[in-house]
Amino acid sequence: MGELEGDQYRYFRYESVEAALIDKTKVSDDGLEIDGKNMPWEGPVHFYHLAKRIVIYVGDEPKVIGAIEEIFGSEFAGNSVN
């Protein structure tokens, strides 16, 4: 777990880019399911990927989203993805 602007986020560091990409494919576009299992998020969810890392942020604080997107780019799954 990490923290930005007082909000927590989860990050996962993988052994390889390929391993991260495999897990990335398990996330539904809206982020509400991972590997076919419903996820009980406590708010809006956002998923980001860069190389060997995946970040999950549950929240809607623009400063946090902006800080994550500066490094990881746009989310690949979550509430903002159509």
C-alpha cells in the first residue's frame, strides 16, 4: 500500500512485464471484476499499468488521480473507462 494526498492506493510489482500483462487481462473494463470475481470496492476504482507494475486506486480525488497518471498514464480499467 502507498499513500498520496492522504488517500491509499495498492500497487503490485511483478517479476516481469509479461506477468503484469497476464494479470492486466484479468481485470474487467469497469474494474468491478478480477478473474471473473466481483470485487467489493469501497468507491470508484481506477487501474493503471506501467511495465512491471499495476496500481489500483479506489477514490475520486483529482490530485491523486493526476499524480498517478503523470507516471502511469491513463487508467486501463475502472470507472472512467467506457
